[in-house]
Amino acid sequence: MKKVLYLSALLFSISLCAQDFWTEFSTAQPTASTGVSSISMVSNTTTWLSMSCGTVGCTPIRRYAKTTNGGNSWTTQEIDLGPNTNQLLIANISGVSDQVAYAAVYPNAANVFGGIWQTIDGGNSWQKQSSAVFTSPNYSFPDLVHFWNANDGVAVGDPADGYFEMYTTADSGNNWSRVPMSVSLVPLVDYEYGVVGGFTVNGNSLWAFTTFGRIIRTTDRGLTWSVFQSPIPDTPCCFCDPNLRPTMAFTDENNGLLLSTDYQLFKTSDGGETWSIVDWSGVLRDFSIAPIPGVPNAYICLGTDWESGIDRGSSYSIDGGYTWININNHPDLVHVNGSRISMLNEDFGFAGGFNTSPTEGGIFRWGGGPMLRNAILAQQGFEIKASVGISPNPARDRVYLQTDQQIIEVKLYDLTGRLALQLHKPGKTIALNALSSGAYLLEIQTNHGVLREKLIKE
């Protein structure tokens, strides 16, 4: 892989080293070295975590952590799954509000059945939803649950009775219906399974791995499915081992990246049906990757860097994965030492870590939005989509927007990434009188997405 950065990117990354873009908070876990197995961001205030033991040979745990104030503080509690709770484990938690969340629960012993559990009282109590049956003897094994909103959800499990066991709901899980058999849901062999927590979502689409390196995808919230072969052959069962498992991330329902733990990076532009290798440069990391919603072609990755294979931290890309710029890593004071990441937008996200005590550590909150906007401003050849015209540029007193799209919001950021102007539901004429001369990043949110352009104020 390429290891030479462009001079401009190198100088920019050096300027970042003195800054910290992650802030660590306590997840209030009673046992040291507790990690994060899933992150479900409901809003910029509410996020649910499912927790995991973080050392080899540790006792499995069934706990959640939750914040309702944007990550400043977290509450936590053990999850009681009923009489067989000690023979059950949690694959992931999907939150829909500060009170309602769902857990995919799988068995860890014979003759015990998993399923989908729901809380409606903020996590104080959890009840199994009976219609997501998962009761095929020796086969039923839930791998994940995801809700798009308060009503629409999907649960995915291993093959049972000859095809992958999946359920959908449109009424908050009061009634789950099993997805009918189709060719895409038939396993290659009897021992092809789903992967616990091995999935990603964008829009109405969800992608999930199988243990044979295949990718099953839905584009309609679980009603129908297709299957593709990933570019990584499953030898030896890298999709089975969480420490070797690749991760996927999609910036929209077609364009995405797949990252392996040996620093191979692949891209797709057709929703995962075909993949090509990315000849990347910079500081790519090997644990996990996540898109930055609202910023086209932008991703953050976590893990160890390729050159040292030791130092853990984070990097970002704003060109679809071709160039990776270091954010910070060990021995910086605040570097991410974990493998789960989820981004709500360019200003807000979380990365999992490991606590050192009930009052120290466990989760990192992202605050590097200004840095990303600065990088976008510095990017050569940055162009807005043709669906919005901007004139004049450079401009003096005002700028005019030509578009048939509905303009929801306009923001202007200066070279430091500071928000200089924000207009809700503006017209198509933007006054610039209050701004100083210089370069700005013009961000236009329309009913079709977020568009960006470099704007010069004379």
C-alpha cells in the first residue's frame, strides 16, 4: 500500500497533533476493562450502548449504558433477561428514544432460546417479544436487531429450517413476521451462519455478513433480500472471529468501503454487489470504519496504524478512502483505544473504549467537526453538485443560489471551521455584509441532501 502523503496533507496532519478531537467520558461500569459492543445513536442527546467484557477469559456481562445529555454523563444497569439470563448474551442494542430500545439476545447454552427483548421504561426492565419466535431447536440464533424509527424494525438470525431466520415489524415489535424463504436466504452449506453484530445501515438499506464471507442486503427495511460475495474469502473464518472480522461502512445506499484487519480496503458503488481494491495512502487503521453522515465520501477509521502495527488511534478520509489523515494516536493524551464507532454527523459521534474504574473512561465523544470542514476547504478541486448554482463567486455583498430544490438551511464556516453564518429556511439570496473578507465553506442543506462549495468573500 502507498505510505507517502501529499505534502499539503502531511503539513495539515502535523498541525493536528497538538489538538485533541476526542474527549473521554465514564460509562459508569462497575468492573474495570469493560468495553462497548454496540453503539446506537438516537439523537445528539440520546445514545444507547451494549457493554462487553474487555479481557481474555472474563465473565460475560449483560449490561447497557445510556446518555440523555449528549455523552456528558452515562447511566448503566444490568439487563435481566428472565430465568435463563445467565445462559443468554446480547448481540446489540438498537434504541429509538430515551425510553425505548431493543436487544438482540442469543443463547450461550443448549436448550435455551434467544430472541428480541424490549424496554419501554428507559432500561429498568426488559420483556421478550414473543412473535419474533427464534425457537427452532439447535438452530435459532439471533445476530442483530435494528429499528429505523419507533415502528419499523428487522431482526436477523442464523439459518433455521433451511433459510436465514429473519423477522420484520411495522408496529414496534408487537407483531413480528418471518421473512419468506427466497434463494438469497438459503445458506451455501448447513454451517454457514450470520455474524453477531456484523452489520451496517444507511437509509432503508442494511448489510450483514455471513461466516462464508457473503453479504446479505436489504434495501426495503428487511422485506426482501439479496446476497453478494464479499472481496475477502473467509479463510480461516475471519468473519467468525471478532478480532479478525472486516467492517463495512456506506456513505449512501450505493457507495461504501470494506476494511479488513490486514489493511486491505475495498470500495463499491453498487451497494455491495461488486468491489474493487483501493490503492490507499496515509494512515489507515485496522479495527473499524464508519461513514460521516452529511459529508460525501468521508469516513473515520479506528485501530492500529499499518506502519507501527502497535499505536492505536483514529484517522479520517474525505476522498472516499484513497487518502487517510491521522487525527491522533498513542501517546497523545486522548486517543481512541477501542473498536466501535458511530457518527451522527460531522460534529457528533462516539467511539467505544475501556474503562479503568467506575468513574474513569469507557467512551470517547467526537468534536472534530471544525477540523473536517477546514480539511474540505483546503481540498483541491472541490466542486458542488450541478443541482445548485452559486453566483457570483468570488462575491462581495451577496450570493445567489439557483436551484429547483427546497433549501432548508445554509451555513458558512470560516477557515478555522467556526460557524460564521447560519440561516434557517432562507431565500435564494444570501447577504454577506456581516462577514470579513476571506475563504469560507458554504454548506447548503436541501430536501435532496447536503451540498458544499468553497466561497470567496472579497
